[in-house]
Amino acid sequence: DHLGEAVQIGRELDLIEPRLFGLAHVANFRTYMAQFEDAWQTAQEGRRLAEEVGHRQFYTELLTFPIGLYHLRNGDMEAALQAAQEGVDVAAQIGAASSVSAGSYLLGQVAWLQGGYEAAIRHYDRALEAARAAGSSWSEAIILCALGTTNLDISHEFESELPRFHGEA
């Protein structure tokens, strides 16, 4: 409700920043709540506005989380990869570590789902480094769990790595 209010105030006062902040975070929260169609609509509105005004931070946030996950949820791996990679590329240019982390994690998830374990680990490593740079401990925990699971998927010979990843998480 409060984020929606930020969007409304931004519209009424013709302020871009509150609108983008609200749209991006409403899309994120709707994604967390598995309200994917609503998240998609909100993310598209935010993406159009971010592109129109050249606000790359919110643009990358939308690409690397609600837009990328929407495509992944729908089984469109190519569109998920494209959104995540574009988001990571732009985020890296502007130093948006949170979006580098989210996008790299999504790239890792797609690689993992497709059986590309080595690529998944590379993406997760980048995601972890960016999450640490952003100070996002909850992101670190998710990524460490994914690293442990991916190593286990490669071979049970890597079971000895699980306490390191999962213990740190």
C-alpha cells in the first residue's frame, strides 16, 4: 500500500524518482508473493518509464528480478537469460552491485536448470561477490545455498563442500 502510494504521489506531483522507486518495489514484492501477472504489468510500466528518463538503476533492478523471473516462471529460458544479462551488463557499468548480484544469480539458476553446472558456479560466484559488495547478507545466504546444491548435483564427491557453503549460509 505504501509503495503504491509513492507511485500515486509521484504521478500527482510529476516526480520521476518516487514513481520509479514505487513501481520497481511493487513489482519486486508482487514477485515475492507469486503474483506474477500483476508484477509483470507493474514491471513493464516501470521499465518503460526508466527507459524514457534514462534511469539505469531502476531499469536494471526490474530486468534482473521481476522481469527475468517472470520469464523463468513461464519457462522462457532465453528471455530470462536475455533480461538478466542485459540487466547485469548495465548494472556493472553503473556500479549497481545489487542488480549485478540478482542478475548473476538468475543467470546461474538458468544454467543450473539446463545442466550447465560449471557456468552456474561462475555466475553464482559473481553473484556472491556482488552481494557482498552490496552488503546484502540475505542474498549471500541464497547464493551460498545454490553453490552447495550445484556442487552436490555435479557429484557426491563434492559433499565435503556442503558444510562450507551451507554452514556459511
